[in-house]
Amino acid sequence: MSIRVAILTVSDRSARGERADASGPALAAAAVERGWEVTLTGIVPDDLQAIQAALVDWCDSGRADLILTTGGTGFAPRDVTPEATLPILERLAPGLAEAMRAESLRVTPHAMLSRGVAGIRRRTIIINLPGSPKAALENLTTIAGVLEHAVELLNESPSAEAGHSR
């Protein structure tokens, strides 16, 4: 199954053109490597309204099955990606965020400082990933194996039930 993926980089410096976005392209390459289709990419500043506007537009347009955000999940005062994401979600998917943090703790104790969330709006899964390319890829790798099944379930695909067989 091919997942339609959108990637939103949240970074003041990248949005102003002061720093090249490394995480977005790294995630896009990883998605393509998995056979997924990258349908949208964008960069927004660490601004609650800008993040929400992009997420709502992308979800409500139906152009993506999965949105990966990268950046804005830490403790810095301008890290507001989780706060931007939570109000627009219709349902939470806490197991995804829990799995990413648990696996990241094997790599660094700083994983405890990640505040990323995951959830569903309409038929789109939104997952907040860290801003570091290395951490974003590690987190995606942790959950990638279940995402195709998650998309099948959201789309009520007949093949989704086959994934529940023993």
C-alpha cells in the first residue's frame, strides 16, 4: 500500500531562510524509500496559527493520509507544535507517541523532553516528530511498520481486517 505523506517543518530559522531544512528532506527520502508518495511539503515558523492553518488545510483537503511534522516539540518557549496540533485533532493516537518516546529513551535520556503528540483528523494521521533529522528518522522508523495498517483502518479498507487475524 502506498501512503500519501505530507511533511511540515516547523522552524523559525528555516521559515526565514536562515537555515536549510534538513529534517523535511530526510523524512521525504525515508518515505519514498518505503514506497510512500510525498504529496505535500512545507515550512512554517514556530507559530501556533501558522502550524494549525497548514495542518487543517492539508487534512481537510484530503491530500494526505499521513502528516509528519518535524520540529517544535521540545521545551523552548517557541516550541508549540503539540499545542497547535492537539486542538485540531478529532481523536488521539497516544500509542504512537508513547512508542516513539520509549524507543528514543534507549538512545538518549533527552527523549523524556519530547512533547510530540499523534492523532487523527478526518482520515489523516498527524504525528509530531522531533526537529533533529537523526531523531525524526529514528522516531519514524519506530512506528513506520504500523502506519500502512493504520491508514487502511482509517479508510475502512476491506484488507484492514486481515491484519487482525491470528
